[in-house]
Amino acid sequence: MNCTKLTSILLLVAIMITPSLAQKDADDTVTIVYQCDFADPKRVHLLLNTLNNVVKHYQTNFVDFEVNLVALGPCLQYVMKDFKDTRFMKKPYIDKGGPTGAGTASRLKILQQQAGDSLEIYACGNTMQNNNVKPEQIADNVKITPSGIIKIVERQKEGYAYIKIK
């Protein structure tokens, strides 16, 4: 077999194999749901540290991932931009403190920028209603779900790994 025929055959095989390598099953995507239902800033920073590690790991290893962070109960305050007339008060740790000194709001925003569409943050509509929080008081990058706990249950039924920081 001459070199030209061998090259042609190898090229044909490469063309046939490439599409199958380029296509990934939806099952190849790592899916994770984080539950945040606490106010303790140390726990929130730990949650953000683990979330940062997840984003870096999967991006570095070119693995598709989807992470949901669901804020309910006292954790809702971490995804708010305005506290006026609500049952939450703006705490200093939202804008200051933590490992970077920039507070939790800045860390969440940076994580969202790094992860892009692979990170979705949800605010619990029930918690909002119970604490007089209006949709416009939620950070712009946060989606509202009618019930945070139901969002978590639905994600778990869809096969998402469940993470809660203790």
C-alpha cells in the first residue's frame, strides 16, 4: 500500500471518528445542587470555597458541569441587593470580610462570572414572601423559584449531587 492510500484511509477514519468524539451525552455533564439555608458567614464562605473549587476543577479538566445554588431561609440575604422594608438587614459581611476581604456579594458575583451559564443561583419565593422581599430586591444574576426546597428536590430527582455545608 503506498503512502497516499494510507494517508487517505487514515484521514477518512479520522473524519468518521471526530464527530463522535466531539459529541457528549447529557449524562457526561456533572450536575450539582447546593442548599444554602443558613446565615452564618463562615459557613457561607466555606460553601463559596467549595463552589469555587468545583468550578476551577471542572473548567481546568474541560468537563461540562452545571451547578445550582439555592438560597432559602436566612441564606436569602446573601443574594439580595436591597434590604429596605424587608425582615432582613444588610450585614457587614455581605460587602466586607471573608478570605478575600470583599465579602460574600463580591465572591458570588466573581463565581458567576467565572462559571458563566454553568452556575445558576436561585432565590426561594416562599422565603421572599415571608420576609417582605420583592423580586427587584434580589440580585440581578439570581433567578426566583417558587419554593427553594422543591427546586432542590426536583434537582435531586434529576440526578444532581446534593451538597449542604454543615
